[in-house]
Amino acid sequence: MNKKTKDVFVIGFALFAMFFGAGNLIFPPALGQNAGKHLLPAIGGFLLTGVGLPLMGIIAVSKFGGDLEQLASKANKRFGKLLTFAVILTLGPLVAIPRTSATTYEMGILPFFPNFNSILFSAIYFAIVLVFVLKPSSLIDNIGKILTPILLLTMITIIVKGVFQPQGMIIDTGMNISFANGFAEGYQTMDAMGATILGGIIVGAIRAKGYKENTEIAQLTVQAGMVAAAGLAIVYGGLAYLGATAGELPMDISRSQVIISITNNLLGTFGQVLLALAVGMACLTTSIGLTATAGEYFSKASNGKLSYKTIAIATALVSMGISNIGVDRIITLAEPILLVLYPIIIVLVALAFLDKYMKSQAIYTGAVFATLVVSLLDVLGSFNIPIPVVSDVMQALPLTAQGFGWIVPAIATGLIFYLVSNYTKKKEGYIH
């Protein structure tokens, strides 16, 4: 194996480990259970947003030096700052960090200590997080390097046994628009948003290995991304299949309980203990990384007026409070946020791939702001907040029923902004 191939696999596996967050494991089995015979379109939608989009996000952001703010600023500089702020807040104390604690509690503590107080657990969990965030140590990185292979090996063992010894038949659950449901469920991994932040880390890792040419860096980024995407697709697809063949599991149990029950049925108590330990520690490493990222970002954004230590402590306290509402409620809380942010990320990623063909930045502005408006209106509609005339227009948009009502307005408005900008420039040139 030559140096370049080795580097591709090393970076690819590192990227896989970054995306292979323990919290994400709860989504595919629950999706598979709900989809039943509609498994293929459901997992297809999930893989697009849970695997394909993060891969595209890494590649797209790498074109802009790995900086989401720089990419989003193509639409508007102030918007670029606001979007990055919102993404960090979501990946930080609002959703992702609290979910790591709640997932650890539900998968690692409750099955063995059903009466353990959740507030006490979250206080201990975030105290440990702060110890490592405020006094960085290589210990947690080394733990992470050991735990990812253990977690992956556990998942592969569960999947292989579940494939060869299915727990039940795949039934017709009556899921409608299964592709759209899987597509939206993939939002909850938050990996596409994470990719826009991780892009800079991947580019930096490739440069650190001695690659200087932008073309070569881009090529290695794509290849490493493909390695990570292949691994994620196999694991997520396998877990979804296990959910679809989960047998007599009740349909109303939580996402955490689905994967816990499947593991217990296939590997017994030992498998459940192994999964709980690996998931718990993997969640902890993720939480430490995200808390440190939030501390660094918000401290820098405040021009040093707020210290890294102050923000890290505040992030831990807010996350602790939210974590106690439970995984499923955190997911419900995240849904409207992700329904607004994800379409914008998708549009930005798509435009980044077409950037060399863009004759005007106005296309970014029109497409992004049309997506923002439609997504906001869509979320308001999901809360049954009627807006006269606007609600009727929203319902008339193509693909609205499938959850993609923003696509046509984004394309149309981007083109209109381009034509208006082009006309204005020509007119100004004519006058001068």
C-alpha cells in the first residue's frame, strides 16, 4: 500500500469516527421498525441526509478553506455569521451535547439502574466533561481511539447475527412517504451540519501529511470521504434492517429502547453491557469535543469579552438542564430547528459544487433566502399556525407534501436574483 492510499484510509477512518457518534445509532433501528416493508426507500432517504450530505458538505466546505462562515457569506456576510452561530449553538448546548448525556443515561444507566436519578447523573456527566474541557488531556483522545473500534465491532457483531438470525418477519407498518420520513430522520444525525465545521479539520489533517496542491487536497478529501461514507452506509443500513426485523417490539417505545432491546435479544446481557459502555464513553468524548468547540467559537465571536472557561461552564450547565428532558423530547425540540437549518445547508452545499459556474453571487442570496423563508413558513405550518393566503401558497408549492417545498422557490428565486443583478450591472455599464 503506497503512502497516498494509506493516508486516504487513515483520514477516512478518522472521519468515520467523527461521524460515527454514539447518539446517531438510535435512529436507523427505530426508522427500520417504523418503515417495515417500506425499508428500502426509508433508508435511502436516511442515507442521503445522514451519509451523502455530510460527505458532500465536507467536500463543499473544503473549497472554501473548511470555513462554513466563508461559504454562507456568499449569500450575505451578516447571514454567514448568523448561520454559523446557529449551527454551533445547535451542535452545542441546544441539541447535540444534551443528547449525548441523555443517550448515555437511557442506554448505559437505566437498563441496569432503573431508579438512578437523571439530574444526579447529568451533574456527574458534565462535571467529567468540564474536567477534560478546562484541562485538556490526551487521555480522552486515546480512550476515543480505543472505543470507536469497540463500538464498531459491537455493531457489526449485532448486525451479522441479526441478518443471519432475524428476530421476526418484516411487516407492513403502513408508513406513508417513507423516503421523505427517512430523509427528515437523517437530519437528526446533524452530521451535515457537523461536516461544515469538520471540513477545516480534514483539510488541515491532509496538509499536515505533506500535501500542498489544492487539486491533490481536494482529491484526497473526496477519497477519504468515500471511505467514511461506505462505512456509515453499511452500519446504518444494517441497523435499519435489524429494526425492520425486530419482531414483536412495541411500536411506541423510545428510540433508545429499540436498539437496547435488539442488542439484548441478539447478544444477551453481555452484549448490552458492552454496548452501554462503548456508547457511554463515545458520547462522553463527543460531548467534550463539542463543548470545547463551542467555548472556542463563542469566546472568539465575543472578541475575548467572554472567556473560554466561562462559556464552557455555561454550555455544560445549559446542556445539563436540557439533557434531563430525555432523548425523544430533545429530538422533538430539535426538529423545527433542523427543518430550518438543513435545507439551507443543502442549498449552500449544492451551490458550492456549482460555484465555478456561478456568474453572480446574487444566485446564492436569492436561493438561500428563499429557502430560509419557505422553511420558516413550513415550520410555522407544522405548529398549526395559519397565515392567510401564505398557507394556501405553501400547500400549492411542488413537493410540499414530501417535505421539499423549498426546492422550487430556491431555484426560481436564485435565477430571478441572477437576472435582476445581471440586468442592473448592464444598465449601470450602459449609463457609465
